[in-house]
Amino acid sequence: MASAPPLLELRDLSASYGHVQALKPTSLTVAEGELVTILGPNGAGKSTLLRAVTRLTPGTGQILFQGRDVSRLATHRLSELGIIMVQEGRGLFSQMTVRENLILGGYNAGGDRVLLEARLQQVFDLFPRLKERVDQLSSSMSGGEQQMLAIGRALMAGPKLLMLDEPSLGLAPRVAAEIIATLGELNCSGLGILLVEQKAPLALRLAKRVYVLSLGRVAVELPANEIGSHHDLARYYLH
Amino acid sequence: MIDAVQLAQNLVNGFGLGLIYGLIGIGFCVIYNASGIVNFAQGVFVMLGGMVCHTLLSRLGLPISAAAVLTIPVVAVIGILMEILIVRPMWNRGASTFAIILATLATQMLIEQITLLTLGDQPRTYDSFTAGGPLKLGGVAISYQLFWVLGFGTLMVAGLWLFFTRSRMGRALRACSQNAEAAALLGIPVKRMLLASFALSAALGAIAGILVTPSQITAYNVGTPYGVNGFIAAIIGGFGSASGAVAGGLLLGILQAFAIVAFGAGFKNVAALTVLLIVLLVFPNGIFAGVKSLWARRT
């Protein structure tokens, strides 16, 4: 019997800003229900990779989602298929309330109020603090709460693959750990996650596999539990 | 010495015109809220509203209700064409907002010249929606058309407030203006939203033009003054807020009326620009946001 195709498969995906090729031909896979972490220093092409997958930055190469070629689809169509990304810096609608941000997250649900309410309840169960601040402007919340809102809003879209660009950036270690632990819970419930981090010992504990990007290409791919045996990688990413 | 009746009459006229400025200001806000673009061609939608409605009345002999109902989609289609032919290609090529704004200004001039060539340079008007009047209160005459303007103005402000805060599409339009990339990532078709905002804005401009033409003349070149005053109204009210634009328009219209009585008709525009300068100096985010923040600081 043929095995199921990966949730996400990138074949030689590359992307440029003008004449600068920020992402050289890169291939990677994320299996159904898998949590994969992408590591790398500043300028390695991590964010460009996520932007190229979501077509925010035009790229060349092939993007397969559940075996279907989605390389030519517009950003909003990818979202309809279940590819949802939380941007670096959270990308919240700053002049809207928590509730409005969350409801917009469920834009793809159409006018299905029952589905929206159910998803809203799930998000509040996961992040009770959002329920307490539901009528507050998103810009008036703390960094950690804003990150919870960004993830909650992404969950409102009913993702099959959740991609996060440095969700712990700028957060206190305790809050970052809380966010990463929540991602772990979501992954345990079967959600595929592609997590970009610069230095993330916590993320590595959750991840099954790791890709390390350097100078716009995959330098190393290995199971997350083997990173400790690579002296250079361990020194840079685990300490 | 200022004549009290003349002052009251001018204030009533200024109130009516201020409402129209407010409606034009809302048109600015709709596109700005969806895209961050200030559409300087907003005034031509007002001009086209009056000109198209007049053409349908005079050439086809339609009743005012039918002419008005037909005019709105005709002008909305012109707004859609403007988005498709001018704004979208620039947007797709990553043009700066500033460049797109300049292009809308050029479009205003282009549409004015096309109107001049096709419909001529003669000013035109048509009868009020309700025959008879005006209503006399003391020595002050209030035209029935003012009640139409007031009624439609209130309906449009309430409708737009509900649209932008309660409807899926209205929220999506606001989301596009605040963060277009984040909106697209959530499945919102940003380009379609921009198109919708131009259609809606053009329709609002057309309604303002249809309403104002019985009390003010229309001609190929009235778009610029309407556009400028509508823009000032939107800025006074805090760019982006529909109710703020109407309040800004009323303030502007009434101050202009007062300036006409106190200093003569030539000071009408001086008053408008003075108000704008004062508001921008004291409250850069609009008079209402400024007052709100002062109030918050006190309490």
C-alpha cells in the first residue's frame, strides 16, 4: 500500500529580494502531525523560507501540500487549504480588539457562527488570558499576550499546518517556555507544526526533526535528539 | 453688523453643505481603511453622481428615483475601473503609497477632461427630490432637500458603522488596511477587498453628488472643491472614522458659513484651510482623537 504523502514537501524552493537570493534551492518535508524546527542564525533564510511557502515572497520551485502542487496559489488560497502562518512580530491588527482579531482569524469559516463559536471556545480554553482581555485593543496587551493572540488567531483558521516565525522573540524566558509548551500540546493533538527559531533549546525538546539553515540553504538535517552529539551545533543551539 | 437672520440662513446652508462634505469624507475613509491609500479622485465621484444623474433625467426622461438608483452602480463601475486600470497595476508592481496617491490625483484630472469633452462645460442642476418648499422658520428658509441630505447622511453613517464593525467584509476591509500581509495569511482576498473599497467609495461619492446637485450646481470641474473639502472633513474628524468625517464636515460647513457672513464669500476657503491648519497643529490625529486623549489624561 502506498504511504500517505507528507503534509508539506518543498522541492528546490528558492526566493530572492531583487538580485539577492535569500533562499537557495531548498528541499524539506513535514509529515502529518510532525513538529519540525528550522534553526539558523540571522540572515540564514529562515523567514524567507516561510514567506516563500505562503507566497508572501515570490519563489521558484515546488510546494506540495498533502501531495497537491500548490506552488501557484495565492496566499489567501493557501490559507483556505489549511496552511497558516504566524508572522515574526505577530502581525496583529493593532487597532482591533482581541475578539475582532480572533473573529478575523476565522474568516475562512464564512458566516458559520457555530463553527466560529466552537473555535473561539477552544482558543479561550488554551489561552484563558485572552478571554479576560477579549474587548481590549490588541496593541494594549503585553508581548506574551500578543503572541498568545497571534497563535489563537491562527488556530481560529482551522490550520492543518501551523508555521511560526520566531514566536519566542522578545519574550521573557518564562513566557516563551509557556508558548512553546502550548505548541507542544497542539502538536500532541495532531497538528503539524513548522517552527522557526534562532536559538531554541525548548523547541528542540519538542521537535522530531531539525533543519539548520546557513547562508540560505539547508546545512544539516537531523533528528532533534541527535543535535547534542554534534559538538558545534550543540554549543550554539543548546546553551 | 452681522444680520441674525442672514447668519442663521447661512448656518442652515452650511449645515447642509457640511453633511455633504462629511459624506465625501466617508468616501475617503473607506478606501483609506481598506488600503492606506488616500484617493484624491474622490471628488470626481461626486461630480459624476450629479452629472450622470442629470444626464439620465434630461436625456432619458427618467424619474429622479430611477435616475438616482441607476447612477449609483454606474459611478461604482467607474470606481472599479479606476482600481483595475490604475491602482492595481501599481500595487502589483510594489509602487509606494505616495506614488499611488499621485496617480489618483492624475486620474481626477483625466476624468474631469473626459467629462468636459463628452458632456460639455455647462453647469447643470435638477429639481429637489420633493416639490415645493422651502420651509420657513422665522426669516430662515430651509429647503426640503436639506432633509433628504440629513436623512441619507444619518443612514449612511449608521450603515457604514455597522458594516465596518459588525460585518465579515467590513472587518476584513479594516484588517487589510492595518496589515495586508496578515490579512492574506488568514484567507482574506486582499486584492478583492481593495476593489470592493473603490466600488463602495465611488457609490458613496455618487450618492453625495446626487443629493447635493439640486441645491448646488454641478459641472465637470466641481470635483476638486468637493474633494478638497471632503478631505479636510476627514482629516478634522480623524482620518479613517466615518462618524468623525461627518462631524468634521459639519464643523467645516458651519465655519465656512460663518466666515461668509462675517468676512465675505471670498473667505470661505480661507476659513476651511485655517481650520485644517489649526486642527493639524493642535490635534495631529484629528479633533476627536485629540479630545479623547485629553479627556483620558484628565480622568
